[in-house]
Amino acid sequence: MARRPAEETRRHILKVAGDLFYSRGVRAVGMDLVISSAKVANATLYRQFATKDDLVTAYLVTRNKEWWQHLRETAAAAPDARARIKVLFDLTRQDMALPGYRGCATLNITSEFPEQDHPAHAAAVTHKAEVQEWLCEQLREAGDADPQDTAAKLLVILDGAQVLAAAMGTTDPGDHMVELAEQLLESRLPHPDPAL
């Protein structure tokens, strides 16, 4: 059997570990399970990731990088900033409808690793701050008088719905999330002048 290049091996391990971490929870998945599921040697895994903390952090950073790429590619077709915000909420609602949905992977990490100095927790907090800043940028472009406040409220709506959807096993929170986000945007963003 031909050996994988190191970068391909790293991606393979991250994919296998990520699926296990998301479906079972990080604390429930040991390195031995990752090794056996990925069908790699101990030395191969530990050459890529010296510790489980390294693996968990790399999983989250990679997952969030892919999430950003998907959001930006999808939002690129939106006609304006308000529509780009709607894309974020629509994509999240679509995720909630997928089989095996367990909520936001980033929030799951903060629950499993509450220590603020843990590298995975720090990566999760950084991601959430980046999402809020992205929302703030869109709101500013859309003419919101207080984009930071609106962005913070939208993030509460977004993340609260994900937690409830995972806990309740229903897509109802996703529908309510979209409705609440729309109501907030309607109240905060200026309406175009119909005379123009």
C-alpha cells in the first residue's frame, strides 16, 4: 500500500478525529480510538499531533476555517450586507436539519473545555469573536446605527438556537432563530427610500 504524504495523512486524521469528536464528544474519544478508526500507526498520529489537546485544537481550527470558506463562498452571491447576514442564518438552519446534528462544534468545545487557558477553548472564543465582528461589519455596511449591539444580539439568537436544536432534537429552534433575526434586522436597519 502506498504511503500517504504527510499533509494528506494530517487531513485524514483530522477528518476521522473530527467526526468522532463531534458525534461522541471530545472527552469520550481517546487517542487509541482515533488511531484505530483512522487506521494509522501510533507514531504516525503522534508525529502529527503530540498531544490530544493539539489534535482537538487543530480539529476546531480546521473546522472553523472550512466553515468560514463555505459562508464566504455562499454569501458572495448575496446582493447586499443584509442578505449576507440572512445567508449565515439560513446555512445554520440547514445544518440543524442534518442527521446527527449535535449543535455548534465551537460551543461544544467551550462546554467540554471550560478552562479559558486551554488552547481549544481559546480557539473557540476567537472564532465566536470573529463571527460577531463579521456580523458587525455587515451591519455597519447596512446602515445600522449601533452595529456592535445588534451583532451581539444576533450572536445570542444564533448560538441559543443551536444549543436548543441539539438538546431538543428538533428544527423548531432554527425556524424561530431565523424569524427573530429578521425581526431584529427589521427594527435596526434603515428602510430603503421607495422614491429612489
